Amino acid sequence: IQGVDFYAINTDSQALLQSAAENPIQIGELLTRGLGTGGNPLLGEQAAEESKEAIADALKGSDLVFITAGMGGGTGSGAAPVVAQISKEAGYLTVGVVTYPFSFEGRKRSLQAVEALEKLQKNVDTLIVIPNDRLLDIADEQTALQDAFLLADDVLRQGVQGISDIITIPGLVNVDFADVKAVMKDSGTAMLGVGASSGKNRAEEAAEQATLAPLLGSSIQSATGVVYNITGGKDITLQEVNRVSQVVTSLADPSANIIFGAVVDERFNGEIHVTIIATGFSQSFQKTLLTDPKAAKLLDKMAAGNQETSKENPLPLKATAAATSGTASPRKLFF
């Protein structure tokens, strides 16, 4: 991913040594003494609070901050909302991209995940939740457990890369950061869709995969804001870009604010990749994110809070010039 600074945040010093991120941040050194949180979100939160200054320093100069984590455990559930709060209060566009645990991981982990989502949603502009249970619908019988988790990670990567590529890579169709901000700022729960195809009808197939978003079991039909990116090799044609756009715009609400970019990358010769971020969904959409009935009830409470927030901060349909600067600083991605 180009133009992004990667940070790994953890209480566990050994886990940080294994991380591929170039910027490790150990939090809660006094609290946990370099150990993990034992699955306790309160410890994760306290560790992040202890290290707020280090986190804030790392965030300085960001335009867009991605916070990715697995919900349900200790550090991800506890620290992610704190990082988000620091980022949003500093004025950075803050996007959460997180996973919700498998049902077989247990009731306690599911409830911890929902509580964490409630806190996180209050402190991000856009929240994308990928329920791991959806992997059971799209993975075949022979898919290894490790490969299934890697699949979820790869969907997170594609979503983040789709947004960052739109902003950082000069393309056939360039998108200004202010345009992306207009769609994603204070937009609540979002849907992530990714699609790829190399067949004869690759444009339509990639677009349909992305708009159906099998990992969320939903479509973009009720979205009021859509950002999508088309990436292909030098062989991508104008007609193919047009066909992808036709699929997306035909499904989106006619009044939706739609932003798109098109990028040529030689690594994708013979292929077309489509990434879609859809925002501005109704309250009922949030119920479809999770499979846990009690989680859905808690999401009703979250949705009611969002409705009040949206009255104060309606989705901007037009970005102002003040939202951009002449030279964009590197985007920072947090795990």
C-alpha cells in the first residue's frame, strides 16, 4: 500500500517483535510490563490511556487514520476506541475497519466485541465491520482455519488499499481527498465490498462481486454515499470502466453522493479489481452486521445514538476548499 505509514499498537512486546509494521508502539508498559491483556478490554483501554501521548505524537500530521483491529479481545477492543478518540479529537478523518468474532469463539468474546463497537462508533467518522461468521458462507469445505482468518485479513487490506489508492496514486481519474472526506466524514456504519475478475466479462463480474459484498451479506442499494475504485492493468479499456460504473450507479440511491477513481497498475494486467465503500445507511442496516441476537439489540441502541449525531452533523454533500492542502502528507494506518 503506497503513501501509508504503518503502526502496530500492542501491550505485548513479543507480539510487536513479530509484527511487520515498521512503527511499533508498545502501550501500557507500566500496567502490563510487556505482557498481553489476557483478553480483558479494560486493561487494553487503560494501557492506551497510559500511552496517549505516544499515540498522539505518532498521529501528528495525518490526513486520514485507519484503525484496524479484531473485536472481542483485550487490546483491540479496549485500545482501538481510545486511539480513535485521540485521532478524531485532533481533527483527522478517522476510519475503523474491524472484524467481529466467530460465534464459536464464545458468548463472552461476542459481548465484549459489541461493547467495543459501541465505544468505537462514537469516535470514528466511518466504521466498517466484517463479521467472521460470514467467512463460513464463502469459504469451501477444504479451506484451512488459518487460510480463513487470512481471508478476513485480506478483505481488510483490500478495503484500506482501495481508499488509500484513490487518494495517493495518480490515476486515469483522480479523486481529491476532500471528495473522499465529504462521503466518509461523520457517516456512521459503512459497507466494504471487494471484487476481482480476469474473465471475459471481468468488468461486470468484479463490480457485481463488490456491490453484493458477500462478507456483509448486503448490497449498496440504500447507501447515501459511495466511494469506489477501479484498478486494472494497461489493458483496461474505457468501456470496462464504464461498465463497472454502470453496475455501481444502477444499484446506488439516485441521490447518493458518488466518488470514484480509476488506476492503472501493471501488476494487474488481465485483471480488474473493484473496491467499494458505501456509507450513510439506515438504522436497520446495522442489524445485519452481526449474527448475535443480543448484539443486534445493542446495535439498536447504537443506531439511536447515531440518529442524534446525524442531526447535528449531516453528511456533507460538498467539500470545502479548506479541507485540502497543497501537498498531502502521508496517510497513516494503525493496527
